Amino acid sequence: MPLSSRIESAINAAIQIGEARPAPPKLASALRYGVTPGGARIRPTILTSVALACGDDRPGMTDAAAAALELVHCASLVHDDLPCFDNADTRRGKKTVHLAYSEPLAVLTGDSLIVLAFDVLARAGVEDPARALELVKILSTRTGSPYGICAGQGWESETDVNLSAYHQAKTGALFIAATQMGAVAAGQEAEPWFELGARIGEAFQVADDLRDALYDAETLGKPAGQDELNARPNAVTELGVQGAVTRLKDILGGAIASIPSCPGEASLAKMVQMTAQKLTPVAPVPGE
């Protein structure tokens, strides 16, 4: 089964749990709306690729971890788009959940997706309780505070912002979760995989800052120029466009070198290279 099909199948199985009767019909519909279409599914792809590189001896555990991670990511997008945060009209080329369903249902959708993520991991625990518990620990750490995406959002309410901590929490957290959860799902230790996840996450954030500055809404599939509009700390403001591009290349250059020794190290390096190509902005950059 192709990797993308495997991931979509796992996510679909998870969403079906939330859609089961007697779920409120509108909320059930909003859950699927908030998760599909799925874009690049970069985080679960990294997670599954790491698991495969480490042997993937429990595919069901890997699938549960991939689905849970993507559910948390999608929940964060639903919440980010709310009027109290980005007040976005579009996401992935369609209306945001709060415009398609209502603001209260958007809040409930994001909340339900987060809870569903941990439900999926709990159900997988019958296969290997120790691995499932470690997966829950990693995902909860990278979802809440002080090290998760909630902390990342919280930094935007501060006057003095630690840009490194902000980026690692807001964007890097779920990439760290991706590499560590992939390793744990395959029976490996989590800690050696921290650096790779952190590097990919930092690269993704810098690339996102560049796309926000360089692209239009039609290209992005969501509103552009949001960093400047909301006065958010970002790499382009701090380093300039050329400086941010240089920083992105430096980060990606070190990512492959940080891959821990594993049976599928070569294939994983190719995956990181492909991810780097997807991240790098293709719009003309001043000075290049």
C-alpha cells in the first residue's frame, strides 16, 4: 500500500470513531471537514517514514500514532483560524470551519479532534501498552505547555518573545513528535530522534514565514501576509527575506546529518531531502 494511502486509511478510521452514532450530525460532519482534504500530510508521513526506517514491527501502532498526530495538527488549524486568533476565511482552499459550520462548532471540532487523537492511541494500547503510553506522553508534551503548540500560541500574547522557543513550540513541537513517535511506535528510544524533528520543524517555520511574505492567498490556500498583519514574530522580520532563505538552507543542510543510525537510514535521508524540496519557496527571492 502506498504511504499516502496507508496514512489516509488510518486517519479515516480515526474519524469514523468520532462520527459514530449518536454523535451530533453537524459536529460529526465538521470533524471530517476539518481533516479533509489533508494537504501534504507532512507530519504523519515523517512519522511513518521514521517507523519504517526503524523496522515498523507493529504497523497498527504506527498507523495509530500517525493518525493521532495528524488529528492534533488539524485541531490546531481549526483553532488557529478562529476570530480570536487569525480570523481566517479560508484553509486549504475552502471555507474555514467556523465559517462553514459556526464559531461554537469550530471550537468543539478542535477540542473533539484533540480528544479523539488520544482515544486512538488508547485503543492501540491493547497491542503494546508500554509503547502506547510513551506515545501518549510524547504527544501530550508536544500539544500542551510549556513545550507544545499551545505554548507556541501563547507566545503570541507576550510582549517579549523568545523567537527560538516560540518557533520550537508553535511549529517544531509536532515535528519533534513526528520523529519521536515514529521511533517509539517501532520500539526504539525517543530521545535520539529529537534533533531531527527539531531541525525539520525549524525549517518548516522559516519556510512558512517566507511563504507568508512572498506568496498570495490563492497560492497558499489560506490568507497571506498574516505575520505582518498580526505583528507576529517571524524569521523574515528578524532576518530579512535573503537572510531567512540562507537560514532555511543552513537548517536543512544539518537535518540529514542528524538522522540517528537505523536500518533505513538511507531511505530516510531521501525523505528528508524530498521534504526540503517541498519546503523551499519557489517564488522569486530578491537578490537571487
